[in-house]
Amino acid sequence: MKHDDLRSAFKRTEVDEKADFQESLNNFVGGAYTEWPNEAGFDGLTEERGPIEVPVAGQIPSWAAGSLFRTGPGIYKIEGTSVGTFYTSHWFDGLAHTHRFDIVSGDQGPVKVFYSSRRQSEQMMEHIKENGGRKYYSFGQRSDPCLGLFSKIMSSWQAARVPQDEKWIENINVVVHPDLPGLDAAAGNLVDTGKAQARLPTGKTAVTITAGGHRAATLKNLWIATDNAMLKQVDPESLEPIGFTTQKTLHPDLKGPLSCAHAQRDPDTGDLFNWNQEFGRQTVYRIFRVKAATGETDVMATIQGPGVKAAYIHSFYLTPSFVVLCIPSSHVGLGGIKIAWERNVIDAIEPFDSHKKCKWFVVDRLHGKGVVASFETDAGFFFHTVNAFEEQDVVDVRDGTTSLFCDVIEYASLDVMSSLYYDVLLQKDKAAEKFWSNDQRARDTMTHMARYHFRVPSPTEETKMDGATPSQAVAKQLDIPAPHCGELPTINPNFATRRHRYVYSLPYWGRSTSMDGIVKTDTLTREALFWDIPPGHSPGEAIFVPRPGGTDEDDGVLLSVVLNGNTRTSFLLCLDAKTMVEAGRAEVGFAVAFGFHGTHVAA
């Protein structure tokens, strides 16, 4: 590909929102996705332990040097098991596969890119081959319809009785966390116990990344997380799994089974914030902080009581003064215990009910005041928060409050979870047609980017507070529909916990069963600037790399792993984040698995 072949961008405005939404809806309902190949991102995937050099076309700026780590599902079917081929039902349960792109800028010459990857669930693969299935809990693995009541009871009992020293083979595949504090006691424990070996990469001849090139600094550690309390450590160089632990390592009270894949980091201190969810007669959420400087963990608030439901929650918010937890309408039956019966999360979630409001809890993170406010919003669901920030206007100054603004990619129902079964994504047995041809279900599965405005008491050292204030009025300031917004939202990381203007995400135009574009959404003007994606191309999460010393919010580049479904090959795309015009790419030459999330560690 010549540099003058690089793709351009096109702009849409608020005036176009309604028409573009309808076009996307018509595409889904009418089956336009049948002409957009994407199966190579799900099937026939291999690992490349490398690193191997991949050719670069165009210009990737030298200041983007570093390492892009990505993780997510890899293979979904396993042949040669004791009962034939095993098929994973849901994309979220695809066996973990982690990737690393090293962007190297030498003192002279153009930027070079190196690629390597590693499967993280080889032991799970062996377990499935030996047993013909998985006895462990999953997100959405469908049960064998031939199972009788007794067999279901026994399988549920087996899943609940997995020995503690066997849990390390669990499938952990959602978010990559570099330099997590507080886990030194568990670091490398799989190597120490002989369950894994620290070894050099094998396979094709690796390329040595020589001195003189600028690459990511050596990390202290690299951990992978998911939406439960388990974490898996990988070697940052070889991507070999080398450690495993649960949140109880951080604090003995963090004993619940569920947590949040998207832990939040304070951009100034590096402190880590998350929550742990414990099931029982009462569901208990414990909001906690791990101090980056010392590794010490403290529980900042405990949330329980009437109306506090067990729920599947994928993300939350952090501002300079608060942690904000929203419990959406994805309530888990029997106070969470139904997961043990169903052996997966989706089947344990209660049917969507518009009367089940979203519950918001605002926790003071500076003065130890605990929950200082609570709110309700209309029933709905979300995977990903975008960002949150706080300000004070004249009303806040008068009333002693602080304005909280929380941006989120939301859905009108829970249907989006079902759109991510492999048979829908891969159009098997007309599953995609059955799902998307329902007009209302298709509407409910379209994204909306919302901004909520809350006013909360401003806690200080002197403020006396006895629990949360009564629920207060909420203002919904933004509601931008698809495809002018999409999933896997990112922002310039320098604007985390600050007022941001631009959000980058992957929209659904309905031309594919998966995401089929990259869009820059201006929350001030509601303009949407799209990369002019070629037909049959499917992008991954767009990671923002800011230009060093840049002052404009959109001064940087986006890095996205894109599948060319027509050639069944992937490339690392580099977009100018200001213009959404392609700057360059690194052609991998084979298909890289569609992943979930990644992080760029600067050189």
C-alpha cells in the first residue's frame, strides 16, 4: 500500500443523527451484514510468540513509540475432545489471547513495529479436550439441552466445588493492567509452584529488538482482569502466564466472587480503585482503594441494604473527589446465587424490567465520609463508562454542592448481551437473521452516549454526614445515538477525571454483525468524524496516544488493530486523532483475534 492510498475521513452533524440511526437500523433489520466478512477474527486463530517484525506503510510518528498490549478472546472451538468438537457459545468466553505490538523508533530511520502474542488458557484447552466441556463458571456458555435435572444439579455442584489451587486455569481475558499495586505477594506464584514455566518464546525465529530503538520501559508487572475477583499475571516480555490471585490478596474482606474488569487509576497518584461484590442474604458492594506508593488496601465504603441488588456490572466512574458506582438493571437472580445454578452469568440475569431503575451511589474518596449521595435513573444497561468529572457553578456555590458529570455508552435493554453469541456474530443457522430482524430488539441493541448531571454534597473534613443524602433530581444533558457513537469508548488519557470534549469509539452501522467503523464524537458540537473505513474491515478498540507536550485534547494518534475480512489479514492502524485520517499502518500478514481492551505503555 502506498502512502497516498491511506484512507480519509467524513463528517456528520447533529442534523444527520436521526437519518444515520435509521440507516443503521435498516441495515441490521435488512441483513446488510451478510456482505461484510469478519469470521477470520474469531476462527482459525494462531499465536505468534515472536516477536516478528511487520512492515510499515505510511508514517507512524516516532513519539508513539512504546508497547501496545491487547487482550481478549481467541479460539472458540476445540477439536479432538472426548466427545468431539467443543464450541464456545458466547464471545466473552473465547479462550484468552494476549497480544503485544512494539513500536520502535531508532535514532535514525523510520519507525519499526514488532508483533507477538500468547494464548493464556492452554490448561483450560487441555481440560476441555479431556472432559469434552468445561466445569467452570462462564459468562454465557449454553447448557447441553439433553441434561436432565440431576445432571444439571451435579454440574452446578462441580462448578461450585472447583478446588482453590485449580482456579488458576480459569479463562481471564478482558483488560490488561500494567504495574498493578498490592499484588507482590502473588507475583510469579505459578512459576514458583511449578504450574507454569518462565521460558523463552518458541516457534518462528524471533527478532531481537536492539539497543538504540526506543521501546516501552520495563514494567514491574502485567496483570489481566475480568468481571470477577480473579487476576492472572503474565510476563510483559514473553506474555507467558506466570501468576494468579484473587482480590483477597489485597484485603481479607474482598471475598465476593464478582468485581469490575475496568479498575480505575488516579491519574496523579496511580492509586487503584475498584469494588468487590459479595452474594448472600444481602448483596454487599465494597468500594476499595490500593495505594500505589505502599500497596496497602483500604475499604472506603460498604454498600448494602434495601434496593441494592446483585448485578452484572462492567465499569464504574472516578473523579478527583468521588467514586461513582451505578448498578444497572442487569440484576442477577436469587441475590447472585442463581449463577451457581445456571453456571453462567447471562442465564442467571433476571428478565429486563423497565421498573428496575438504575441505582447510583457516590462515595467520598478524600475524607472518609463513605456514601454521600444516591440517585436513580431510568432502567437500562451499559458495558462501558466513558469518563466522569466534577465542577462547581453558581448554584453549587450557593448550595454547597458539587456537580458530577458522568458519560456512558448505554442501552435501552439487556438484548445486546445476546447479540454477542458466536452463532449471531458468525451468522450460523440463521441466528443473526433471527436476532436482528426484530425491529424493537435491534433498536434496543443500538448504542446511545449519555451524559448525566448530578449535584452532590461537597464533603470536607468538617462536614458531618450520616449516610447518603436522599435521592435527588438528575439531568440528562446528552443523548447521542448510534452510529454517531459506539462501543469500546476511549478518550485522551490526559483528560481522565477532567472535563473532556472528544470521545473515540467503534460504531455499529449495521453493515457487519460486529463493529464496523471508528468515530470521533464531539460532545460540544455533536459533530461525528468517521474514519472512512474500507468495506469488509472490522476495527478494534482505538487507543489514544497523546503527542508529548501537546496541548489540544485531540493532539495525538489512535492505534487500532483492524481485520481486513476480505484478505483474512490484520494490521495495526495509526489514525491522526484530530483529522481521523490514516497516518500509517503495520501489516501483520495474518488474522489477529478480535480483542476487548488494550493499553499503550509509552517508551
